[in-house]
Amino acid sequence: MLSVKDISRQYAGALRPAVSKVSLDLRQGEILVLVGESGSGKSTLLRLIAGLEAPDHGEVFIEGRRVADAFGHDWVPPEKREIGFVFQDGALFPHLTVAQNIGYGLAKSGKGSRVETVRSMLETVGLAGFEERYPHQLSGGESQRVAVARALAPQPKLILLDEPFSNLDPALRRSLRDEIKEILLKVEATAIMVTHDAEDALAVGDRIAVFREAKIEQVGTPSELYHHPKNAYCARIFGRANRVDFPGSDPEWVRPERMTLLSERGSAHDVEVQIVQLKNVGRHIEVTVECLDREFWTLFLGNGEELERGKKAWVRIESVSM
Amino acid sequence: MKRVGSRVPVQLLVISTIQKQWRREISGWSIFTVLLGLAIILPIAIVLSGLFQEGPKWDHLASTTLSSYFTNTLILIFNVSVISIAFAILPAWLVSTCDFPGRRFFEWGLIMPLAIPTYVAAFVYFQVPDAAIPLLISIRSQFGVEAFILAEKELRYGVLSCTMAGVLFPYLYISARASFSQQRQAMIEASFMLGKSSRATFFKVALPLSRPAIVAGLSLILMEVINDYGAVNFFGVPTLTEGIFRTWFGLQDRSSAVRLAGIVVLAVFVILALERAQRGRARFSQSSQMSAPISRRKLKGLKRVMSVLVCLIPLAIGLLLPVSQLITWSAMTYREVLNPDFFVQLGRSLGLSLGAAVIITAVATLFAYAAKLHPAGWLRFLNRFSTLGYASPGAVIAIGVMVLFGAIDRLFGSAVVSGTMLAIGFAYLVRFLTVAYQPIDAGLSQVCGRMDESSRVLGKSPLETLVRINIPLIKGTFIASAILVFVDILKELPLTLILRPANFDTLATTAFGLAKEGRIQECAVPSLIIVMAGASGLAILYRLSSFTEKR
């Protein structure tokens, strides 16, 4: 469906490229989430795919057709790429009504089908009856849903969402995120979403790509990324992780919930540790232990009444089958 | 996997990068910008190239009147500058730092003299040397002919200088006031705390800080003085611009006229460059830090009365007297002047101004949007370059367009474009494009880029995006720009005099023609219409500027 090959982009006057030699592929109907810190280049990649930026190097293919390369030979301008784009702030046209905004990208078809499309799009995003409102009469969440409807209305081949929830408060953010995921599934959209929030990424993505300093660190399913992060950076993006050095293999990162603390050695694989710190954070007790190779691990325990600082204990690591 | 980049040598990569950049920069928009930019620069370039050509009567000109053209221009520039400083600086200081009766009225009222073109003011004030004839005659009988000639000349030059300064000083007033009211309270207070009087504070702190703004305002006045044809012609003070007319039409020596125009445009560019240079250095001394604006001191007693007078005198000379005189004359003559012929002429004049204004505004919009589409520096540079048209005097542009269109005619073998509406319309475009371009460019840059990108991604071309998104969003600016151009064209005189088609008159040329025939009272009606149009243009400018300040 979409194929990005070895693409780079450096802004004029910037010291480093915003995107450096990134490749990635997307299947029909797949939702990919690009997650990374702000300034890591993920938005630039989205803009390169949409044609809002031109690459310095590399190529972009949509449905096998080359739409961008470094030399501008096959350059397809954004208006000809049939891509939907949802901006961070919605970017609704302030002088047009909701209906006119959604209808803006529709081809000059018969008026009847146009009205019908707008109505069904509004229904899809749960805003039936909002046709005649103006953008300034909408709440943040409503604006974003209209923006999604506007992007989906012309039935694009691909829809790109650039931090669509980041301007919303956390509670709204979670519900809108789930709603938009539902909508994307319902219309069977192929989509790429950019976010800096790991929870968004895990909740929405069929696959996740971790972006760091203009490059993709790791791509995989949410569970691959959560349980088998490639390195410390990828591990920490999705929460606490403990580094475990199994003899004879690369270090692995293990989530706290996969570790249990035993007061006695149960099997030969259990690791002997010493309790260094106990912290009651309400929901659970956070236990920091030091294992013999001087690595510190964090565990979460339901209750820890019998635990004591300085006491010896054993940690059992549950394996995850993929 | 094929890796193209890694095998290509560095030199080739550099070339390909340049190639690629160019490919992306070439579009209908950038081609339009380049062609338009060249078209606008062409008449000015033609005039400048005239510097290197010598007409048949150049030697004659150089040995006779040329030096007086120069000295007259310099004398006028000097006089008008000095009088403008006297008229503008103190009121600007009082209005922005003190409180006295009528302050708010004067604040914007002192801008209004700009509504009166210099030639209209000249019609009114020509009465002064006229009225002084008995006095001059008595001088002749007492001191002889030479004293008479000297007194008469001094009187004319003096009154003309006052007249021009009376309607041009607001340029200086506006920039000085803006600068004074931006100055930081802390700086003024520091001066008071150091034991300086308010007079010393004005001269030692406020005035030096405002120097860049004052020089900028003065340079605008200088350019207007150089641009003027109507007033100097009416008062019989031949300046360089008058010299262009005399050489072209009187001496029939076109090459020498072009050379003279080249000298004028060169002088204007030198002024412009000097002004830029002095502003460039001063930029760093201005603090961008937000701080409390100057709080106004309440004036008491004699100072109160003096402040009102200081503001009232320039306002009376520049606005109240001329306008009341025009109204009086209009009341006397409107019955004869407002005949069907006049209305036909009025309609044609308004039609020309309106049509040209709409086209120029549309072109300016395309021009500005091209720069928005291609953020690379070179298009912006070209855009800025084309602002030179507004700096060049109207007569100079008219000469450039005459020569250019004459050359086009020669290609066709007959006069197909000279003396047509096309010629005068093109000249207006060259001169007034900037008037519309500046506000529209500012307006377009306030429409955030994501609006454009949203529209593009939704399948709309740049042109459609401009028409359906950008223009509706800056509708107010768009209309205001068109009105500004309209007003400027309506009152334009020298360019129109040279390029108007045969038997075609605008309000400005009608008024000027009547005045030249000595039917001075009859010219009041068209003049008053021009003044009213000018006043509405100023009101729009005032609103546009306060609008951008609020943002």
C-alpha cells in the first residue's frame, strides 16, 4: 500500500536532518503508530508522505506508484495523492460551516450525494445535526472529530493523523482515542498516526514504530514492543523495565509485572537479590532490589508486609510466549 | 536493495541537489512572479539606462536650466524638511507623552492633512503670493526692480515650501509619534531621576532614540517633494521633475528627458538606501522588551494653552484652511461645475481608478501568494525589488513606460499600445502594486500554513486554495487594499498627465487643468472629491494599522 524507502529530509538552516534514511512499509487496512519525543522527526515523515515536504533523498510509493523522489521526477503534489490528513489542532476552515468543511474535499459531484456523504460522515463521528455550526462553536473534541470526518469524506487511500489528541485534556483524550480507533476500523482505513504518548500508541496501533533522533529504532506489534524492546530507549518509552543479562545472550528488558518476588528459592532460574528500597505508592508497593551483578530492578507487589530492607530474596522471571 | 546515493560522487550530488531545488521552485506561480517582477523593473531599468545616453539638447540643458532644476529641488527639499520638523516633532511628542485638551482629536487629526494632495493645497495657497502683489509693487517703487524680483521669488518659494510641508508633515508626525509612544517609560523616568528637566529629557533621550524613525519619516517627505509636479508647476518653481516635463514636451528632446529621469530615480534610490542603512544600525538599540508605556503627564496653565496651539497651527495650515477654502469655492461654483459633462468625466475617472485598482489588487494577491507558496528567499527578494516602483516618482515611471511602449509600437510598425488605457494601466501597476502588496502579504501570512496544507491535502490546487480559503479569510484586508490603490490612482497627477489617452481626463487632471486656466474656484469641486477620497483612504489605513497593532 505505502512504501517509504530510505527517505531523508533536512530543513534549511538545521544542523541535523529531521528524518534520516527511514524506510517503512504499510499494508492495506493497517494502522501504524509513530511514537517518539517531540522533535524526533515523526511529523516530518508524515508530511513527506503527504507531499507537504519534498525529500532530499529516498522515495515514497503509494499503491506502487512513485509519488516523491529526491530529484522531483515523479513529484505528485499533495492535492493529487488522495491522502487524508488530520492536523494537531484540526485546522478547520474558520469561515466555513461544519458541513462545508467536510464537503470541501469532495469532488464536484451531484449536490444530493454530497449532502448525503456529509450527513453520513457526521453520523460516523457521532456529530449528527452539527452541519450548520461554525468551528468556533465546537469544543476541542468535536473539532477533532470534524477534522477526522473531513479527512475521511473523500475516501482517501491513506489517512495520516498528526498528534490528533495532544491539545485535549487527558480524560477526553482517552475517550476520543478509542472512538477514533473505532471509526478507523469501521471504515477500514489504512492509517498512520503520530503521537508522543506511549499509551495512545499501544491502544491504537496494529504496529508501532519508535522514532528517535530522525531514525526508526524499532518496528513491531504493540506486544512485541512492550515485551521485547530492542534497547533501553524503546523499553522506557512504554514504562518501567528492568535490564536482565542472561548469560551468553544479549541483555533483555523485562517489565516489572513479569517479575515475582519469592522469599525462598523455588527453581534454579530464580535470581538471588537483596531488597534495597520499599516504597508504598498506594495501589501497590514499589520494591527496588539489587541483584548480584549490581543491576537494580523494580517490582510491584500487592502487599509487602513481610518485606524488609536489606533482606535477601529471590526473583522469578516469567517468560512471555509470543 | 539498490542504493543510489552511496555510489554517486559528491560533486554529482551537489549538482543534483541544485537541480532538484530548481525543479521544485519552477511552477506557474514562480514563473508569474519572475515575469511580473521583470515587467515592473523594466521601465525603471530603461530610465536608469538613459543615464548613459546623451540627447541632442543635453549640452544646451546643462549650460542653462539644469543647475536651477537641481538647486530648486535642493532648496525645496531643505525648506520642506525644516518646516515639517517644526510642524511635526513637537506635536508628536506632546500627543504621545502629555495630556491636554483635544489630545485625542489631535492624535489622529494631525494625520489627516495627508488627504490633501500637494497640488490641491497649492491651488489654495497660491492666493498668498497673489494677495501680496500690492506689497510687491510698493517694494518695486521703493527699492527697484531687482528687489522686487528677489522679494517675489522668495515669497513664492517660501509659500510653496510651507504649502508642501503643511500637507506632507504627517509622514514625519506618524513615524515620530509611533517611536515616542514605543519608548520605554523606564528610560524616560531614568532621565528624570538623574535630575534632567523634561526639556533635557526630550533632547537628550527621546529625540536621539527616535532618530531612525524621524529620518524614515523625512525620507518619505523628500520622496514626495521629488515626486511632485502639480504644485511646483503651479508656483513656477522648476524642480527636476518639472524639468523632465519641460525637456520631453517643451524641448522635444526625449533622450535628455530620460537621462533627467534617470538622475531623479538614482537620487531617490540613494535616499532610500541611506535611510535603510541608518535604520539597519539602529535596529539593535531598540529594546524589544515589553514594558509599561509612557504615562502621560497632565499639563497645566500656559503649557496647556501652548500645547493646543502647537498642535493647532500645523493642523490649520495643512487641513482646516485648505478644506474650508475648497468648501467655500465649491459652494460658489458647484452649479456651473456639476453639469452632465462633469459627471461623464467623473464616471470615467472613477471607472479607470476602480478597474485599475481591482486588477492591481488581484495581481498583488497572486504575487503575494506566490511568495507564500515558495518560501525560498529569492522570490521574496524579487517581490521586495518591485517595491521600487512606489519609490520612483510618477513622472519617471511614465517616461519609462513611454519609452518601453514606444519600442513595442516600433515592433508593430504603428502606435498600437502607446497612448492607450493599457499604457496608463501598466504604469499604475508599476507604481502602485506595492500599495496593495504590503497589506495583502501581511494578511496572507496571518492565514496559518496549516489552512493551506489542509486544503491541498483535500485535493485542491494552490489557486483554488487561494480563492476558497485565503481570500475569504482576509476579505477585509483585500477590500481595504483595493480602496487604497483606488484613492492613490484617483489623486495621481504627473503620471496621468503624461500617459492619459487623448481627450481623457481624470479628476486630478481636470482640477489641474482648470487651475492652470485660472479658473481656480471651479477646480474646487473635483479637488474636494479627491480630498474626501483621500480621507477615506487614510481612515482605512488607520484601521489597518491599529488592527495589526492589536494582534
